Amino acid sequence: MGRRFDPDGAHPHVHKALILIMGITEEEISAVIPVRNGAAFLERAFSSIRAISKKIEIVLVENGSTDGTLGLCNQLADSNTIVIHLETSGVSNARNIGIDAANGSVITLLDADDEMLKERIEFIISREWKETDFIVGTMDITKSDTSNYPEEIKAAISREKPMYCAIAVAFTKKGFLRLKGFDKEMSHGEDLDLIMRAKRDGFQVIYTETPFLIRHFHSKNVSHDREAMKTGMFSALRANIGNSRSEKSSIKILHVMPNYFPHKGGIETLMSQYFDQQADDRKFSHSIITLKRENELSSQITNGVDKVYEIAISHPEIEKNVVQSTLSIMKQLRELIEKENPKLLHLHAIHELSSFTLKFARSLGIPVIFHIHGNLAEKDFKIIKSVVPLMKYVLGVSEATKKSLAEFLPNEAMLHVILNGVSDQEDIPIERDKSADPQLLLAGRVELEKGFDVAIEALALIKKEIPTAKLVVLGNGSQLKILAKLAESLGLADSVEFKGSVANEEVISYIDKSWVVLVPSREIEGFGIIAIEAALRGVPVIASAVGGLFETIEDGKSGFLVSSESPPALAKKVVQLLKDSNQLVEVGVYARKRALELYGIEKFATELEEYYFSILSEERLNV
């Protein structure tokens, strides 16, 4: 029968003197095991410690069990065991009470359903300890039967290396008391929260690749609330990173993008709104590397962005000496990545720098998110196949994008989806007075895949039914002059206005004045930011039935989907809608309600930052 401890009574502590640097023996180690309803597996955890040493003190904290666990604790306990019984307490509080009762100078923790490895104790006693040392380690989960596990657990267990998790392996009792223990309000993520506070307070946090425990999955801990665990981890990271608003505390993210503001495309709109949204909450600092083509406007720094670097990729000198120029571009890219030295690199879309970025980042040990903003076109297949070995984290904008990527990747677990978001512009009143004549709107990159030519051809058919209809085009791109000539050839020069790139505020104004927004994309539209921008302003959208637009638009309710590359199909639906004023209003009202629920920029920002945090945690970076 072990020693019993009454948490409400006197504590039988024997606080050993702790000098600044000390060696640790087995007698000075206390292993704390909180347990609730663990009768089926507690004995394995207890025995794994006793198999290593009988000199290690074990503190069993029985936490309101209903399955006979308390009796098992008393049965297992020997003369070097403390048994604590609590009526009901959260796991963090149970740990705190157990550590408070422990007599050891160094504390190590074990969950009741896991198994301690001797390497943990060997590591603890091999060190010269300082009061502020804090050991963080890994777990070995390769020794469990995986037949009944969910796919994500199987994927984790199949890794060649031990699964990394923020496990508080060992720390001094005095150091723990300085940190004021685990946060009693946390039931998940409490280890990570403690580690982050230790790091913030100047402790030496020591990461090791050596597995220190065997993680055993079973019906209770495989099926329990994994979302709550993830939320707890992110809450811990946010709470500690957010304690300081200084520039120094920000985590540096470097973005590599094909274009940036004032270029007006889906990627530019999405990210500029995200940067603006989190500008006052400096958990992350953001810099951008972007491309500069001949005759293009220079990219500009916007709110929430620290720096914008441009790499010229199209001008006469490059065309004269392609090899030399390519080497120069590669050199610039690598030097900028090295200069910024980010914790994480966010690569947007497939473009001229994509493969170089992945290669350089990998050689520098920088994790990369490859963010695919649209469905893959056939021209992208070769690039994707060539860089698959370099990819670890792939982010899509819709289930359609995910599906188009899945066939190229060896493991679907690499893929993550975050739906795009748009600022709802609640501070800008919706202008209910539309233009006098029916105005249709196109906005985005003026490129072939966007199908703007289809809309111009459709306008010629629309004007046969509604002669006063007109079309406004916002954006720049390689097809601009071609579209102007097309409009002129169809006798529409006075009915199509090309406005070029405009600021986000002006886009909102144009949307408000429009009766319908058109998104006539060809086969590679991953999401369609302009469709959401229009919905948030209560303006109906008619779009191609391709890619992510199936998800963005609820056909017949928040907008309408028509066959792609079919001017007659597009024209027919536009005419039908323009002639039905009631439906025009009803669709717009429903579209706004749905967009506010699904596609707010705050939701996107939260999910993106959670994704950043999860990668940083997995990569064991010093955040």
C-alpha cells in the first residue's frame, strides 16, 4: 500500500535543496500519472516505470473514476508511490496537484494509457540540470495495432520517424512552480501552453528526437474529440505568442506570389484583405516576393505587409540571354529567401518561381505551404509532377481543387482545404440604386482562362433582347487588347468599358451599381473571389459550372451556373434574370446571407493561422 495524499490537507513534501546546476539520480525523479477510468490500461503504464527503476517515485492522481481505478491504484502502489484521490477535476488541475505532492526535484509526466521508455530516464539522469531546463520530446506510436484506427491516425503511425508532439517530458519542480503550473482551464493543449510559457520566460527548452514514450491508441482516445485537441493546441500558441505585440514576437511568414496589389485578381484580393484584417494583431509578420513583368505596374506595400520584393522576369535583356537571366533570377530568389529567413514560406499558385522556391526552401530547411488557388490546368501537370517530391504541405481553396490535386500526391493527408474569405465591408452601405441601364460586371485577371471573351460574345446576344445592357470590365492582363478588338468587331465598342485595375473600394462601388456579376471562367476556376464579393453586396452572380464555383454558388438560390464557353447559355440566363426584378432581389438577398455565414475574411484568417500554427508545431520550430 502506497502513501496516500490528501489534497485538502497538509502536504507531506520533502523539498530537496536545488542548486543552480546539479546531477539527478533516480531517487530525485517523480513520475506523475493522472488517471480517470483507466482500469483497463493503468497497470501497463505503472509497470513500464517500475521495469526501469523501483527508485523513481510514482504519484497516481485518481480523478473521479467510476470503473474501479481507485482500487487498482491502491493495489499497484508500493512504498515509493503516492496515491491521490480527487472527486472530479480537470486533467491540468490533477497534474498540478500531483506535482505539488511529489517529492522529486525533477518531474516527469505520463498519461495512464501510455508506456514510458527507459530512454527517458536515461536522458534525465545524464544531464547537468539547471532550474530552468525544460525537456520536450517525441512519442513512438509504431507499436500499436492500427486495424480499427481512423485513416489520419494510420497515416501518422505509418511515418518512418516517431510522431512529434509537444510533450512536456521533464522539468524541475522549482521551475514548474515559477511557471505557476498548468492552466487549470485547459483540457487540451496544456503541455504546449506550458512549454510556450517556459520559452517566453527564459527557460531553456530542449527538443529531442529520441522517443520517450509509446503512445497507445484505443477506442476512448482515438474517437474522442480530436477537434478539441487541435483547438487547445492553437489556443495555447495564440495565447503565448499574443502576449507580446512587439515586432520581435511576430512569426515571420514569407509569401511568394505571381502578383500583388495593385494587380486585381483573386489571390491579390484574398491576401491583401487577410493582411489588412490581421495588421493590428501581430502574431505574424508578412513579406512578399512577387514577379515583375515588362510594362506591368510595380507591386506596392499594403496594410499588414512589411516588405514587397520584385523579381523581373520579362524584359528585353532576359530574352537576349535566357540562360544567364534565369540564373540571375534564381540567385535573386535564393538571396531574398535567405535574407528574410522566415519560419514558414507560403507559396501561392503555380508560376515561374514555384519550383525554384520549393527547392531553395527545402535546402534551407524552411517548411513550405504550396497554396493552389485554382483547379489545375493541363499545362500545370508537368510542373506539379516534377515538384511532388519537394511538397509536404498543400493547401487548396475548395473540394474541387483538392480533387484535382489528389491524383498527383502520394498521400492525401498532405492536402488541406481552407475556403477563401472576403471582407464583408459592413461599414460601406449597400447602394440600392443600381445604374439606370442594366450593368453587367466582369472583374479579375484578364486572361484566357477567365473567359471574358465568352461574356463579350454573350453581350451581343443579350442586347438583342435588352438593348440598353452594358458591360464593365475591371482588371488587367494579356487579353486586354484582344478583348477590346473583339468588342469592336461585334459592334459593342460603346457598350463595353475597360476600367483597368482599381482599388478594392472601387470594386465594391462597381459591384453595387451592377445588376449582375458574371464569372464565365473556363475549366480551372478553383473558387471565384469576385463571386463572393458580389454575394456579400447582395448582387446575383451567373457563373460557369466548373471547378470550385459549384461550391461557391448554390445554383438557383444564391446565383446561377451555366455551361462554360457557351455565350448562348450565358446570355439566356442573364436575360431571364434581368427581366424578373423579383428574382433579381431574392437571389441577391439569399446570396448575401449565405456568404456572410460561409465566407467571411475573419473565418479565413482564423483557419489560415491555425494551419500556420499546426505546421510550426509539427516542424518543431522555435516560435
